[in-house]
Amino acid sequence: MVAAPGQYNGRMNVQVYATRWCRDCRMAKQFLESHGIEYTEINVDADPAASAEVLRRVGKRAVPQLVIDGEWFQPYKPGQGLLYDELHQRLGIPRP
């Protein structure tokens, strides 16, 4: 699901599958926090079921993974970093 611009209103359910050591995970969480978006963090290193869920959903143990209202989204590309434009679009955050 892609939100219409400016549509994030706090009712979106956002989960972040992450690890403590992952730089892209920290950047994704910082992006959410800087835009006032509440999220639930799920540490795949501490939760074997969560790690298995990531593997089942995306075919590999790749983090970060965002789940926005039930839709899985990988907010980065290896070698390119965080996908800021797509994050803005999916979360309905206007670009500055």
C-alpha cells in the first residue's frame, strides 16, 4: 500500500524487523523517529520466530524490513542505502 501524500496520521501500523548491529536498521528507525512515526521494533537476533518470519516472507535474512499495515517493504538496497523517496511515498510524508 502506498499512502497518498500527507496521509500518515498515526493510525498506520508500522513494524521494523531489525538487529542492533545493522547500520541500515538504525538509519530506518532514525528516519521514522525524525518524522514522528511510531513503530514497533522486532529484533530478529533476539527472536528466532521473527528471524524465521523474515526468511519466510522475503526469502533471506535481510534487515531492515518494514511492515506497514501488513505490507512488507525492504527500505534499502545493498550498495545504495536507504530508499528515502520510497519511504516518503509509502508513509505519506511530503518531501521537503
